[in-house]
Amino acid sequence: MDPVAPPGLVGFGRWAVPLLSEQLRLPRGGARLRALAALADELHRPLRATEALNAGFLQQLKVLLEDEDPLVRAKVCEILHMLAAHASGRHALLAASFLPPLSELLEDPPCRRTVYLLLSRLSLHSSGGASLLTLLPKLMKRLPEEEEEELQVLLLSLLTCCFQVDPQAALRSDAVSLLAPKLSDGALRVRKAAAAAMMALSVPMAGKLQVCEVLPAVAALLQEDDEDAQLNASGVIMFTAVTTAGKLRCLHLDVLPVLLKLVCERHDEEQIRRRRKPLVIYALRALTMLAETPEGRRLLQEQLPLLRRRSEEEEDQDIQQVLQTAVQVVTFSP
Amino acid sequence: MRTRDERTSGAVGPKRARRKFRPRTPEPVQGRKHLEVQTESFLEELSDIPVVQEIECQTDSFLDRPETPIFIPSKTGKDAETQIDEGDLFDFEEEVRPILEILVGKTLEQSLLEVMEKEELAALMAQQRAFLERRNNQLPEVHRLQEQERRRREERERRMAEQKRALEEEKEVAEKMAARALTQQQLHDLVPSVFASLRREGYFYDPVERDVETNFFPRLVDDVQRVLQKKCRARELLDVLSFTPACRRVHRSGKILPQAQ
């Protein structure tokens, strides 16, 4: 699909990268593009990336990011994406402050997808999340404008990362109302990603109160068959139901039976059980929250034998603990 | 024939000079003519026009002719032959092994490295996810307990506030009751004494009486006074009228009046 053919003259061995970086300095556009394509091919080899970083041509790439030719920009983004696959690459990218020019490129259609992938790789770095926070306003501004499903999912996962680092900043810039339409979007993947972002947002107290507003959409997501969707939705409910308003809303929306069903499903295969473990824990915690209301307690006391039986059958320690806490809360009397 | 004066060529210099002064046959005597005669053994016809012979030649179009046979030099020397059988030069299997090892090794190494890179990324993401899950497992419990604590504390404070308010209200009520008893006691005697003093001061009156007093009596008194005044005036007048003549009479008569009895 590349209209550009890499040049035949790529140096052998140690000379490949330096020669190519020399070619990058050429003012003519065509040669530059070919050199970039060759560089991209070279970097697929594992050890070249460290070489490339040592050769120190990151500054050149930074200049090329602002080139007029969109193909050049797209290629440079790909190269940066490959560099970011290594920990040292990520470190170098963050240290060389690539984030400002990358944030300019968010507006650029051909490079956008690669920039999102690059940013998600950067977030794997230990200080990546903190650096992504500087991009948070731009990312949030892009959220309503993004049309493609895949890009929306990528953007939402990036936002989830940012929210996990500092939810307060996001809440101050009114993130909940921005995310609310995405929760009722058509595609399941978008809704899942939006629910994950909501879960990150509902950790602080102010967030919990704001997320109460969108609980109906979340409850609808809980009914889906997809496990990830159920996981994220039950996570949101678990966090929001800590507040009294949240509890009442959830009871009103009748999520209790759904959560019970999630908890009490039995699977024989070890792998499925392991995969479902976080889902079961979230659902149990949500039930514990809801059991603190009188109505919830009453409903759950009817189901108490079921919970007890489940607790005896369960082998996993964590789930057992959570079950016991739930049973305690249900049987609490003042 | 060229005359001596004409230049035979454009040459100048010694050659020309030499040519000019070259000895020539003297001029013919008058009546005689010189003739050039060849004195060689073979006579030549001298003429200005060279003998020209024209010969024409024309090639025919090429006829097909067979190719020249390849020149095969005749054999010289001795015949010798040789043949390489399998295994004479080298053993393929043996020789290829190191090359193959290198090739395969390098490919495997590179692919392993690439796979490891991908796995490293995947492991990082899995680690992040596991951390998140652990955090999300414990965090809501913490929140719930915090919330519970907050609710209980609020409840406790509310109850304490209520209790305090109830106590205060009771105190207020007690004070009010005491104050009421006191005032009742004081006011109990107050009303009769007030009434008595009022009555004493004359604030309670019979309106008819007052009306009579205020309206009727003054007029009556005025009238009475007027009548009395009239009477008095009449008497005075009478006195004056009767006194002055009596005085005059007394004065005229000059008698001393007996003492009035």
C-alpha cells in the first residue's frame, strides 16, 4: 500500500542507520520519504532500535514531524511507534519532549491512528500517564469530533489512562457530560471503552455523584452478553453505589437480579473461572453496597442461602473473602 | 613559356634568389628556334593531357552463399579428461551445516527477539491491568467503609445535635414556666390594685354624671352667676341710686346723720 519504495542502497550492518539518517537531512522530498520507509523497515529488526536511539537522530525526527508532506509525517509517526515498543525508546521519547509536536498531529487525519497507538504505548511507561495529562484538554476536545469506531475506542482507552492518573482534573473539565453520549453510542466497543473511562472517573467522591446521572445507560450495558462490557458496567455500579444517591438509583434501575445472576453463574473450566474472577468480585462488591440499604438488604436476605452455598463452593480466596463480607453486611442488624 | 620576370612562385628569399640566378640555356639566336628534344633511350610522349583510362566496375547483388564453416583447428596435443563425482569436491551435508546453522539461528534469534518484544509489551499491559484489578477490588470496599463511617458519624452527630436541642428546649420550657408562675403571682394582685388606683384617680366615671358635670353644670353655674350678677348689679345700682342723693342731702343739710342702726 506504500506508494514509496525503499531505496536499494541501504548500508549493511552498523552503517544502515547512520547512512539513512544522513539521507534524512536531504532537502528533497522524495529521497526523504524513501529514507524514512527504509528506516521503518530497518527498525523492525530488534537491535536496530537501540542503535537508532544511540545514534541520536530523534531531534531530526522531531523536525520532520512538522514537515509539510503528510506522507512524511505519517511515516515518522510509524517510526516513533516502533521506537516506543522498547522501554528505552519510550524513555527517550518522553525525555526528548515529543509530546507537544505530537499533540499538533492529533488534528492530522493520516497520522491520527498512529499517534493514538503511540500514546497508548507511551502510557505504559512509569511516568507516561503523568505526561499524558498535559495532553488531556486536547484529547477531550477531540472526543466529540471523532467519527471512526476504532479511533473512538483508542481515544477512550487513552482517556481512561489519563483519568486513572488524575480523575480530579478531568472532573473539573466536565468529563462526565462529554462521555455520556458515548455510553449510548451504537457500537458495543465504544460503549465498553466509555464505561471503562467512567469507572476511572467514579473513583473520587465528586465523580461518583456526577456519574449517578448516567447510571441508566450503564445498567443497560450490564445486560449485554459481552464479558468486558459486564465487567466495566459492574465496576461503574460498584463505585457509584457507595453514595446513598447511587444506591437508591441502582435499586430503582433494578440491577440487583442481574448482579446476582453474574455472581452465581458456575463454570467448570479453570480458565473461564479465572477470566471471570474480576467480574465476580466487582458484582459482589456492588451487591455489598446495595445491601446497605434497607430494601436491598431485604431483597438479599431472601437470596442469602444462595450466597452462603456459593461461598462454600468457592475455592478462590479473594472471592471467598468478598462473599463473606457481603454476607456480613446482609445479615447486619443495628 | 614563362618569362623570366614573372615570379614562378611566391617564394622570397634565398631560394628565389637561387632560382633566379640558376643558369639557363641562352636565348635562341635570331632566326633559330630552340626545340626541346628528349634524349633518353626510351622516348615518352609528353603532353599536358595525362593518359586516362577509364575502367568501370559494378558489383552484382550478393548471392546467397553458405556460411563459412567454423574454423576448427586441427587437433594438436593430447586428449585428457576429468570428471567430478559426488563427494569429490566437498560433502554438501557437512558444508551446509554451519551456513544453515547461522541462517536458521539468526532467523530464530530475530524472530524470538521480535516475539519477546511483543510479549514484553503484552506483559506490561497485563501487569497494568492486574494492578488495576487489584486496586479496584480493594478500593470500593475502602470507599464503602469510609462512606459507612461517614454516615454513622453524621447520624451520631445529628442525634447528638438533636439531643442537645431537646435539652435546650426543655430548659427553655422550664424557664418559661417559672417566669410564667412568677408573673402570674405578681399579676394576681396587680389587677385589683390597678383597678382600685384607677378608680381612685377618677378614671372610671359615670358618663351621664360626667356629661352633666361637664356640660350642664357650667352652663347652669354660668346662668346662676349671671342671674346673681344681675341681681348684684341691680342692688349696686340701687345702692348707688339711693346713696348719692342721701349723701347729697346729708351734705346739703350739713347735719350729722345719726349713726346708722
